[in-house]
Amino acid sequence: MADATSTADKCYNCNKSEAEGGSLMRNSRCKSAWYRSRDCQKAGWKNHKKICASFAQSAAEAQAARETRSASGA
């Protein structure tokens, strides 16, 4: 569920920064939540799952709009 690429400021679950806890991993579904570890991701899932699907849908719609603009040369 998470990948190892990180540009986030803090873990969605424990609120620690990269400086405090090492690199953060991004939720692979919505790409909006970042976690310090798989344990943090599991612990934060109960709260995050309420918004994950809508974040994922918004990201997909934004990507589709970018692709449409790119294809039309805009």
C-alpha cells in the first residue's frame, strides 16, 4: 500500500517528520497520506479509510484532466 518515495512533511498517523523518524512512505491508493512505517499505516487506516477513496478519485480526475489538456495541445 505504500511506496518509498517521499516529499511529505509528517506521518499521517504519528505526526513525526522525516527528521524525527526517517523517510516517509506514500499511500499508494490516494497518494495523499504519508507514513513512517507499515505499522503507522495500519494504525492510521481506521481514520484514513474514510477519506482515502475520495482522495484517490480526485487524483484520478485531476490526472485525466491533465492528460486531456496535454492531448489537445493546451
